[in-house]
Amino acid sequence: MPSQWQSSPEASRLIIERAHEELLAGNLDDQRLQQVRPLVRASWERSWRGRVGPESPPALELGLDELEEYRRAHPLAAVMDTIRGLLLPGTPEDAGVVIAIGDQAGRLLWIEGDRQLQSLTDDMGFVAGANWAEDAVGTTAPGTALALGQSVQIRGAEHYNRLVHPWSCTAAPVRDPETQRVLGVIDITGGPEVVTPQARLLVDATARAVESELLITRLRARAEEAPRLHALPTRTRAAARATLHVLGRDRARLETASDHEESVIELSARHAAILLMLAVNRQGLSAERLTELVYGADVSPDTLRPEMVRLRKVLEQRMPELVPESRPYRLPVTLDTDAQDVMSLLDRGAHRVALTAYRGPVLPESTSPGVEEFRETVRAALREAMLSEASLDVLLSYAEIPEGQSDAEALRLALEMLPARSPKRPGLVARIERLERSQA
């Protein structure tokens, strides 16, 4: 049977509405229900079996004072600026969409965006403090996304509650980046434009960017706290996450964090290069190859071995779980790096967070061939993402860091993307002209 999305929007709406009527009448075997998307049909049945009212407005579960207090303590409060920047660019009041951020129970905490649309969505109870979980109002993008643990798009008449039929929405859950527990949900509501594939990609990318920002914030907080914590060398260690910080640092910082303790070591340039190469090459390296990456070609592995002995002694005292194995040289546990975190963020489309996390070149003073190659890989990946995928405001932020300040191509691209009357244009033109004169 062809999908209903291949027919006209009006015909699709009528088919779905008739199927909805049959469901509410208890005719779950009616053939018209087979023309409804399986995801929607399954959600309808859950709502119907849960005796959700098809025309009842949602309950307001959080009063004004309670809502304010709850929002201040909620983990997503710290990332609201990121959400606004990604989903409400320009003037939020005229954005043409409404965004909603809810908690893990489906209660809406923030409603922002187009003021005219907000005045209309208020009529169906789409307000802060209201419960929009699936078991409260039936099939909706935020409620069903929480129920399924994945991003969801719901078009017009697909909503279980008839009050919501004039609207469409896309939503994605946000998870704790370490425990994977659902923290809440991000939703955009409006007309047909909010249920396009591009809209889903945007909402998914926003959720991933939020998760990454939460993780980065935690890691920074732990790094600031770490100097005050001193672990005993003989103490039995719990499973820990180890991270090597190499961005913008001549002396790398190695830190581990577990539920019980944290430890930080500042490494020499040579030890930093060895650990970075082992972290990047997790499958392991022969003595000859590791020597080449750290010291260069035509250097004997005998040069590497005493340095490995010294590194092992350092790690045995403070972080024994990271002592490298031999034949081949490799780390017994995963060692993450802040540089690889940036690469991962770029791969996931979280350009703004990646740029924030990029503290500078990888071990900028290191002359180890492997470090130099990895440094260029990270720099090139960041630049390529900025030029090919980043939004205008992220590109302008890139133009302010050392790598972007002398990047004429990035500056020209930003100039092309700026509106004709933007006050930022003269400054960009002047910078481009200075670069051209200096290169002439």
C-alpha cells in the first residue's frame, strides 16, 4: 500500500482524521489505520488504551513560583543560550517557530520563539508548566520522543489530541552525556516547515550539542577541582575515565576521574608525545613505529626505551591503570584526548561547542613528527567544518581565534554570508584588505 505522504496534504489529512475516528471508536482493526505511519499508530493505541482524552487540554503541573525554582536547578538551564543560538537565530520573537524545552517527565519548562505563534499555541495549553507527556496528552513530538527515546516528527492530524491538529512539531530527547539518562526534551513547533528532514537534523544536532556542552562543562569543573584532590598511590582505584589535555598546551595535562577520586599529572613534552601517540593509535605501535612518531626517522628504538621506563615510573605512582603494555606498545585502557573530543563534536555537527572546546593547536611547541601530523589533522578538520558547514555566527567566532584571524578564505565567506547592511561588513573588509596587502 503506498504511503499516505505520496498523496496530497489535504487527502492525507482526511485519511488520518478518519483513521483517528475509527481508533477512538475502538475499531483498532479498521483498514484505515493501516494507512497511518506505524510510529504514530502505535502511539495512538498507547494513548487510547491509557484513556487519554482526545480533546482535553494538558494539566498545568507547575505553578509560577514552583516553575521558577525548578528551572533554576534543572541541568538544561545551563545550556539554554546554546539552544537559543541554534534554534532561534536572528530575532527570536520573529523566528516563525516556537521552541519548547521540557524535563524527562514531559513537563514544559521553557517556551520561547515567535510571539504571535506563542499567543496561538497558548490556546491549546502549550505553556510552561504544562504536562505534555504521551500518557497525558497523547501523541505529540515531545511526549512521544520521550516515550521512545529518539527524535520524532508529528504532522498536524497525526496528533492524538484534536486541539493540536493545526500544528506540526519535531522533538528529540537530551541525555546525560555520561549516564545516558534522559534529562529532558527539545521541541520545535510551527507549520509544515518544522517537520522537514532538515528540521529533524537541526533538532538532533542541537540535542547532541547540548549533551557535548554539558560534558565539557563537567570536565572543566573537574579540572579546576582536581588540584585540591590528592589520591593515595596505594589506594585501590575504581574504574576511571582518563583524559589527556593537549590543546593549546606545551606541557600536557593527564587527568583521571572516578566516583571516588581524581588525579592530575603535568607531563614533560616527550612523555606527552608518547602518550598522545598511544592514545591516537589505540591498536598499539611497534617500538620502531613509536620511535619514528616521537623522534623522527632514522632514530634507534634504543632512544625510546629509557624514556618509556621513566614514563612507566611516573604512571605507576599516580595512575597505574595507564602504564603502557609492550610488544606492541599500547595502553591497557582507553585514553581520551581533548583534541579527539573536538573532532567528535565536529563529526556530530556541534560546531559551536567544538569551537569553544578548541583551546589552541595540539602541543604547539612539540616537534615530534606524529604530533605535528596530528596537530595539522585537527586544525584542518576544524577549518573544513567552519568553511563548509558552520553557521554565520560560528564562522565569525572562528575568525577571532588565531587560526581564523589570518584565514582570508574564511573571512571572505563570512563577508558573503553577512546581510548587505550589516555593521560588521566594514570591519571584515578592512581585515581582508590588510591580509591581501601583507601577502602581496
